[in-house]
Amino acid sequence: MKELIERVKRLYPEPKIELDFKNPFELLVALILSARCTDTRTNTITKELFKKYPTPEALSRASIEEIDKLISSCSMHNTKSKHLKQLSEILHQKYNGEVPNSVDELVKLPGVGRKTANILVSMAYNIPAVGVDTHVARVAQRLGITKSKKSDEIEKDIMDKIPKDEWIRFYTGLILHGRRICKARKPKCDECPLNDICPKIGVK
Ligand code: SF4
């Protein structure tokens, strides 16, 4: 595990995700939009969306139809536009336009699950957390860090095995590794720098 942590650190030294954001509000909106939508498309959409509605207050004043029009190239845009409207109203009215930095508070917001909340607190506030998306789940299983397919259990397994001060760098590293090398259908094990220490569980 120590060797794995070191190698992931060397491969992906900067904890980063591929969504563009300038503040916690922008990251929250981008994360909601990115569900079943590529990061590239999400970044194109948010560029226009934030130009028009840069704050929770501004977005809360937009109609669902106006939001929907701007995000229509995104999958599930009907549901997402409703969530964004409700979410911005709550942020404006209850949180004075700020995004809470607590996972427990965040998961009460419309359209926000545990994965989104963990990514938000870690990337926007630098609070140690583990966001489990499809890449983290798959790569953690193949590397033998978890046997579970449930994201809350995978989150716990990673938190138990990785030191807290490495959580953010590690899970963001697994996201990038899953996207670039340990792909869902055809993992590129031949060119993977983790090959000699990876048990390749479930890889045929
Ligand atoms: S060796 Fe293969 S299965 Fe293991 S992390 Fe690399 S690409 Fe994924």
C-alpha cells in the first residue's frame, strides 16, 4: 500500500479534477451538471451559465426554463435545471450565498449526493475526503483496495487504508488513472506504471 501511494503521488502529484471552477458555487454547479455528461461539455455549458448567472442569488432569479435552455445539451437537463433552481434558492436564502463546507449539510441540497459532497469539500475547501466516482470504484477494485461495489463502502475502505493527508491526492489520482490508463473496457495494463504491484482483480 505504501508503494502504491508513492507511485500514485508521483504519477499525479497535483490533486485536480477536470472541471473548470473559480469558487465553491461554480464547482457545485459543475459537479451537478457533470453527472452522465462529459467534463468537456460541462465546461462549455458552465462558461456561458456563469457569465449570465455568476452567483446563487443571480441563478435563483432565473426561471427553470431559462436555466434549462442554457444546459439543454447536457443529459437529464430537465431534472438538473430544477435542482439548480432549488439549490441556488436555498444557498441564497439559507446560507447567505455561500456553499456549506460540510458533507452532512451538502447532501441535504437538491441533486447533491455523497460523491458530489466529498469532491466539493475536498477540492473547494481542501478538507480531507474521498470522492468515489465510477473511475475510483473500478480502479480501487482492480488494485485490491476494496472488494465492495458500494460507493460508501469503497469510500470507507480507501479512508481506512490511505493516510488522511493523502486522501485527496489519492482519489483524484485514481480518477485520472481510470480515465487515462485503467479504462473500463480496455485497461492499458501493458503501459501502466502500477502493473508490477497491481493484482488486476477482475481484469480479463
Ligand atoms: S495494471 Fe491494469 S488493472 Fe492495474 S491499475 Fe494498471 S491498468 Fe489498471
